[in-house]
Amino acid sequence: MKGSEADMAGGLPRTRAVTFIILLGAISLFADMTYEGARSITGPYLGALGVTATTIGIVAGLGELVGYAVRLGSGYLADASGRYWAVTIFGYVLNLFAVPLLALAGNWQIAVVLIIAERMGRAVRSPPRDAMLSHAAGQTGLGWGFGLHQALDQTGAVVGPLLVSGLLFLGHDFRAAFAVLLAPAVVSISLVLAARLSFPQPRDFELAPPPLDTTGLAPSFRVYLVAVALIAAGYADFALIAYHFGKASVMPATWIPIVYAVAMAVDGAAGLALGSLFDRIGLRAMILATLVSAAAAPLVFLGGFAAAVLGMACWGIGTGAQESVMRATVSQLAPQHRRATAFGIFNAVYGVAWFAGSVLLGVLYDLSIVMVAMVSMALQALAVPVLFWLARRPGQ
């Protein structure tokens, strides 16, 4: 479709939509460099400030829980006010600039406040950003659009920790590493402002006007949240996996961040591939990814080095699907005028279920490693019939 024809149809040209998706992906790339680089050392940094392991665990869990809860409010605020860019920009500023400020933290209490602020900032900007991304992805294919964004996003998630690791290897301390992360933070914020100026109304990408009715989210969306909660609860957090690798001597400590980087690379590639598959076969792509990711737990917790590496690849495929196909499905099930709200609800349910599942698997680990593998696999498997039922519905 030519540009003028696209405009007459109510949407901007596809090439502009692709440009917008790439721009959002570049923003996420540098943002992930910043906060994923920081997350790779916040644990030992807090330890150096005199914090106990128990406190570190509470801070990490609380930060994630508060972050996902805040998404519920930010999504509703963006939809109610229509100020998607304003909410998004505020979230990015809070998310990114809290990281270099950690270099100035004089005690662990200030560091904890900044860590939670970083999580909250990410929570504030995610629902409105995903809603804007969904408008552009409607021109390219929802799965492909979210998959491309995820691939760029995960590039930053790999580069950031490697950058920090290199700085520490060269003899710099934690404060210097946090300070250096100011550079990608500034680049990301600059790109956000450029995107705001270039694409002030992302809703214009939609090929059809929003419906006139004001009905709420469909029952199928609530059913979908059941599957989301089961997958999130059954997914083993990498912190627990890394703990097991060290305690069980599955691999040398120096290999653990390398295996994680490999999983992040698989995540990015899987997000793009599964996103494209979603555009052809719908939710069946999520079913396939869930079956693969369910195999991760027995491989990483019950196997040796080779099985652990394979298991982390399966784990990466699952996280890639959650960031691409799972988000694309939200866009498919929610009307245009309620998408930020839908993303907020989706993220809140996902976060609470992830937190509850992490606690459950952590308790089970002290009782039986076999139980961890079985419960993780079973919870994810329970999501498959729910997804299959949704996939068989007309229009899915």
C-alpha cells in the first residue's frame, strides 16, 4: 500500500511503523544496557555496603512486586488521560537516572531506595510504551513487531552486564561501574525525546478507528490471565538457578554469567522467531514455547553441565515468548482504547504470580530439588490446555 493510500485508510505507512518499532527497540537497547548492567552487580554492591543475604532477597522481591503493582496504575492513568508519552517519559527518567545515582549512595538505605525507584520507573513506563508499540505492530504483524522490539531489547541486556564485567575486570569498583552507566541512560532518554517529537500520536498507526462502544475487557482476556499466572508462577527465577549452579557445583562460578548471557541471546532470537510464527498460527506459538520452557527446570536442576546449558537455552526460549508472543496476545485481546490498562493488568498479574512462584520454588528447593523441577514443569503444563482453549476460539 502506498503512503497516500495508507493515510486514507486511517493509518501511517508501514515503513513509518517499522521505523517507530526500531526506534522504541533502540530506546530499550540502551535502557537495558543501563539497568540490566546495574542489576548484575546490585547484589554484591549491597553486600559490600553491609547488607545481609536475607535483606538482599527481600529488597529484590519487594522491588519486583512493587514494580509490577505500579504498572496497574500507570496503565489506567495513560488510558484515562491519553498522555501516553508523558507517562512513558517520566517512567524512563526515573528508571534510568536512579542507576548512576547509585554511585553516590553513601549507605545501603539510600541504595535500596534507588533500586526500588529504578524498578518503579520501569513499571511506570512499560504499559503506555507497550500500548504505543501495539499500534505500530498492528501494521507489521503484532508478533513480528513485539519480537523485533524484544530482539533489540535483549541486545542491551547482553551488552550491559558484559560492559560492567569488563570494567570490574580492569580493576574499577562498583561505584565506577554505576557511574559509567550514565552514558547509555542519556542516550536512551535522548532517543525517547526524539521519538516523542517524531511520532507524537502513535495511535495514528492503527488502520481502523477505535470502536465507539465503551465496554470493558473481554472475558477471554481474563481467561488468558489464568494461563499467564500459571506460566509466571512455574518459571524458575535465574537467581535460584544460579544459586543451584554454584551450590551443586554444576559449573564454575565464572561460567554462570556466560551461560546467562547465552540465555539472553537465545531470548532475543526466540522472541523474533516466535513473534513471526504467532502472526501465522496465533496462540499455538505460545503453546509450543510453553512446552519447550517447561523442560528447562528438570534440565537445569537435575542434570549436569551439558543439560544445564540446554536447559538455559529452553529457559531463554520461554522468556523470549513471554516478551513477544505473550505481549502481542494482550494487544489482540484488548480494544485500542483500553490497551494500556490491559497491559497494566497483565503485568500486575504476571508480577504477583512470579513473586509467589519464586517464593514457592525457593521453599521447595530446601526440601527437595526434584520437587522444584516437578512443580515448575507442572505449573507451566497446566497453562497449555487454557491456551489451547483460547486458540480454538473464533478469531484467535
